[in-house]
Amino acid sequence: MKIALLELRRQPRRFGGAVAILTLLGALLMLLGGLLDGLTEGGTNAITAQRADLIVYSANSGAKFAQSRIDPATAAVVAGTDGVTDTGALNVVQLGARLPDSGPRDLVGVRLFGYEIPPAGVGAPPAAGEAYADVTLRDRGAQVGDVVLVGSQKSKVKIIGFVPDTTYVLEPTLWANVETWSSIVGANRPSEQLGVGVSQSLAVTVTGDPLAAASRIDAATGGTTTTLTPAGVVEADKGVQSQNATFGGIIGITVLIAIVVIALFFALLTAERTGLYGVLKALGARSGALFAGVVAQAMILTLIASLIATALALALEVALPPGVVPYSLSATRVISSVGSLLLAAVVGCAFSLRRVLRIDPASAIGGST
Amino acid sequence: MSDVLVMTDVRKIYETGDTEVAALDHASLTVGDDEIVALVGPSGSGKTTLCSIAGGLLSPTSGVVTVGGHDLTTYSARELSDFRRDQVGFVFQSVNLVPFLTARENLLVIAELGGGDTSTATTRADQLLDELGLADRAKNLPSQLSGGQRQRVAIGRALMNEPSLVLFDEPTSALDSKLGDQVTRLIRSEMKQRGTSAIIVTHDDRITQYADRVVHISDGVVLDH
């Protein structure tokens, strides 16, 4: 092992090519992962930020707010279900918004939420005509106290504070009380106006196991509802599923390329070292020890490449202006990318094992079986 | 004088297609304690095969090989690795030092492979380098050493594990006659100082004068022993 490490130290240029390619692959893994996480977070932050344990939709809605309706009778059944401690309406509508000092055609797509149970970071439902805004609106120039004009009727909403990480479908959000939400929808989207006491969904807090409570709620409503945890809502989202499948496939292919690169590099290196390994075997080195040296070298090269790739990925995150590209690099993503590369290093090296095993120590002295 | 190496009726058969080639044919050889044997023969005569079997690099097809009283023919591949590391020394024809290790580190390779005490091994390596006239070259890479110095490092490496038997494969073939003579005298001196047995594979007649005994081999048959 020490011999392998000394080789790395004394002949670093020999390994430069492999480090460069692994760095690019590592950076690509982190970039893809960051984009996937950014897209997922940007699309579902408003859901994952819910403090509610469950969200109740009507059964045939496909867990989509726009297609879901919970009438007062169903809401009462939900509220009366064993284990339910609180319920509150949760509605959303997409509208165009004009920020102060913006031109008449300079619209920003926003999602206006009407809520009763505040999500994480959001205060209690504000007074009529007021709303909390997601920080991405601040990035676009909005300030506390600004009045945003929303919808074709230019309904006024005053921003009373900013909240982090509450975007929805990659758009900024406004968080108003249910009455404000209803009046704005009534003015701008009359066809989407809800009946009295009707909500798109219900945010529900429960005691005990949320999944068991979800089953009880759906049973109590006679199957007219679909109740999911916030995480379940995200998982059920077809868009998120497609993103995960697409990016997962690309990430998987990148890891496969890393395996091939490492396998080819160390296969070539092992072929070059056949003479040296023959001598070391003649001197008493076991194949296992030589292979362990190969694996150690691959792991160290991969770690060096991962460090550089992480620095590049972090630099990219800093360099990207907010809101331009949905890119979010988390520690989990960095660790999983480095772990994937390390796994690729071990698997790639495994292709050299047979070659190492087959090296005949007698070759060192000129004789061979 | 006890025997360090005893090879009895050893055969080594290689199969090439339907034919069998006997690289060693009922070869027997003994090497006594403190004895230097020159193994002489033309190319393809089987001397390298004999040397490889004596050093545990090859297993014979039949026959018995004992080194220091241990029957190598009963050893597994793993045990043969340990035997080579602990019991014998090798000096290869092309020296074969590890190119990215210094002279001292090349000697310490043996200890590294065995996982032994590093400080003891370092002391021994420095002592050997001093004896071989390489104390001031301990930190030099092989590429920074002359051919003779590299050969001396290889001899030092072969002596690191205090072997009972050292096998030299054409040790002077890459050296000019003057340097070859110096190295051969050094080999004899080092072996005799330590009471270590040696087989020197060669077809250089000048070496034979430094051996205690000359054994000829031809077509896999040991002609005198």
C-alpha cells in the first residue's frame, strides 16, 4: 500500500489525466444533481414547507390543487376523524403580477396561496389585502410595503414580509388569507371561484402516525378524498417523477462512464506495471496487496478529483444569479456524488484484478509458466 | 556442512499443444551452507527454470525441493509468497528496482511487503547500504544511480530478509567486464561474510572463478553435481 502511495506522490503527472477526467465527471455529477435538486425544490418548496402532517384532496383530483374540491361536509368529516387535531383550507392559483416600477407588460408569474395553517417560515394569515412573499420576489426587486398588482384586474396585494423556500412550480409565491385569495380569484378568475366553504384542499395536523391517520380520513370520507403527506404529494407529482427519472438516467450513465474511465486507466496502468508487479510478486508480494494498492490509488485520485469538482460546483452556485437557473447544491448531493465516484473507482479497478492475479512472479526472472 | 537447498529428481514439463517439453529433466542439485554455486549453461538449457523452482517462483511437475529443510512442493501459492519474502533473496538480470523509490526505499520494499518493524528494517537497510558503499546514495532514485550502483542496491535488497539462499540471475550481463568483475567479487564477499548460500545463473565464464562449485546444465539435465 505504501509503495502505491509513494508512486502517487513521486509520479503525480502519470495520474494527471485520470484526475482531470474524473474531475470533469464529478463536476458533471454535481451539476446534474444540483439541477435536479433545484428543479425539485423550486417546484415543491411550498408543499414541503407545510407544517401540516397531511394534505387532503378530492379523490379524483390526482393530488392537483386546481382539480380538487373539498366541500364543507367533507371538511367536517375530516375534522372529526380520530387523531385529527386541526384543519385549514389550502388553495392556490396562478396569476401574473406587476411589481412596482415595472412596465405594463412586465409580468411576473406568481402562485397566490390562501392558507389557514401557516407553513414553515410563514406567519399567521395576514389581514385582508396583505400577503407574505417568497424571497425570490425580493430578488426581482420587490420590497416590504410594496403593493403588487395581480391578475388582469390588477388586484392589490401588499407585501408585509418575505419568507424563504416557498416557491411552487418554479414560481414565486404570495401567501394571503383565504378571504383575500377568494376575492382575488373571484375578480380575476371567476371560473375558478370556489363555493362558500369549499376549498381546494385541506391542510391537516394529526397526532400519531400520519399515514395511519391518512387512511382513517379517506375511510371516514367514504373514499371521496385522497390524503397524502407533503412528501407523498411531491412523490405523486408526475412532473417530479419525470425529472427524477430523466436526471437519474443521466446521472447513472455518468457514473457508468466514470467506471469505464477508471477501468481503462487502471487496466492500462496495470499493463504497464506487469514487469514491476512480477518483481514485487517474486519478492513476496501477494496479489491481494498489489490490488489493494491499485484500489488505494484509485480512491485517492477520485477523492482529489471530487474535491476539485466540489469546489467547481460550489463556485458555479455562487456565480449563478438568483432565480436564473434552478440549481441547488446540498451537502447530501455532494456526498452522494463523491460516494458514486468512489464506488465507480472500486468497480473500475475490479477489472484490473484478473490481470494482477494472472501476473506470474516467474516472469521477473525470465522463466514463466 | 548442512545443505540449504536439496533438489531431488525434479522435472518441469511445459505443454505446448500436443507436445510436452521438459525444461528440467530429473534434475538433482544440492547447495551446501555457505556455498556459492555457479549454474552454467547455454540459453534454453533450463538454468533459469531450475533457479525459479529453487526460489519458489515455479512449482515443479514432479520431484522434491527443500530449502532450509522446508519442502516447497507442499506449499500453497500463498505460502510460496511468504517463503520468497522471508527465506530467499533474488537479484534479477535487469536489476528491476522500483523506479520511483529511493535506494533505501527499494531495500525497505521487503519489510513493507512483510509488514515488519519499520525502524528495525530502516536500520538494517542503512547498514547494508553502508556496507555496499552506497550510504551517500540512500536517497537517490534508481535513475540517479550508475549501473553498478543499481546492481549493488539490488544485492542489498536481496539481503534485507537475511536469507539462507540468494539466487542471482545473470547478475553481470548488463555490466562491462570491469564492473562485472567488481560486482562478482562483491557478491562473493557479501555471501561469505554472512555465510549465505548462493546460486549464480550465468553463461559468463569469468564468474565461475568466484564460485565454490560450477554446475553445468544442458537440455534440462544437470550434468554434474
